[in-house]
Amino acid sequence: GEDVEQSLFLSVREGDSSVINCTYTDSSSTYLYWYKQEPGAGLQLLTYIFSNMDMKQDQRLTVLLNKKDKHLSLRIADTQTGDSAIYFCAERALSGGYNKLIFGAGTRLAVHP
Amino acid sequence: KAGVTQTPRYLIKTRGQQVTLSCSPISGHRSVSWYQQTPGQGLQFLFEYFSETQRNKGNFPGRFSGRQFSNSRSEMNVSTLELGDSALYLCASSQGQGVPYEQYFGPGTRLTVT
């Protein structure tokens, strides 16, 4: 089955690192994604990782993938107040031979001074 | 390159009415997907269109329908609105069905049903 789970809330101090975790169930998932949603806005694609990779780094963002445990994490270094948003993990799934994305419920990141 | 645009941004309708939402994808993108976002259910996939054909459909009643035009613009229609249809409706475009299947989202249309 297809299911993506995330913790709902994370609070960090400005300047610290944030780690947002996600677990998924579909072992055939080949791509996993992180999206960011700011208040009143749509989702912004932050990064994605292919399942044959275990790490991907892009500036302040580091994605770690543990395929054996079906666990994905997003680390944000030097977290800023502008990083306050909801972060969604998603997995690519196949339905009827076509791609679709399955999203988690989202993790609300609150950054305080 | 302009992003995904959705119109209108906000809409208030009455129970029983119908509504049509519009989405213009990024230039060159041929796939458009629609999602419903609510606080209780999160992001739920409605359907996807590619080259004017519905390729994928989520688990929504037949009151929810859509179409895509030859210029890749898409419309979503909800008939006989219910209070539970109040939500943020998001449209996403991608170049096609190929991997890595990056989807780019519009700002959404917030629909309130009273």
C-alpha cells in the first residue's frame, strides 16, 4: 500500500539545524521528494532523491535516505525564520501505469529567535 | 518562465451550486494534476491530465470532474457543492509522465462553501 508518515510539528531555535523525518511504505518507490509550503501559498519543490542514492546535498539542505528502513529525512542547516513553513515529504507511486505523488500530512516547522 | 497560475484565488459559493476552477501550467508542460488540501485530510490527489486525456484519478465522487484543453490549460469542476468541499485546490504541472516527475504547484484556489 501507499502511505507516507511525518511528525506534525518541529520547533527549533534560529541558527540551529532542523531535521524533519518521514517514513514511507511503498518499497518500489524510486523517487522521493521534499516540498515546502508557506502560509497562503502553493507547494514549492525543494529537492528530490533517487532511491539508489543515500544522500543528496543542496546548499543548506541535506536529504538522507535509508531505503532498508524506508526512512527519509531533510536536514536544514543554520535554520532561519524564513524557513518557518510546512514541509511535505512525497513518494512517487505508479497507478494504472502512470506516475502520481503520495504526500505525507506535512511537518510544521517553527523557528524561534 | 512564468509559473503555474490559478484563477480565481478565492471563491465563496453556496451549497448546491457548482464551481469551475482554472489552471494554466508552466509553458511547455503538458501534464496537469489537481489536489485538494484540507486541514483534516491533508493533500489528496484528485486527477491528472496529459494531452487532454485523464491519466489518473483519485478517490473522489463523480461530482468532481476536470478537463484539459489543447493548450494544456486545465479546468476542474465541482457540481452540487457540499460544505465539506471547502478547501484549497492546488494545481501542479509537469513536463510529462517521465521521471523524476517533478511537479510544480500553483498558489491554489481557496474555495469556501457556505
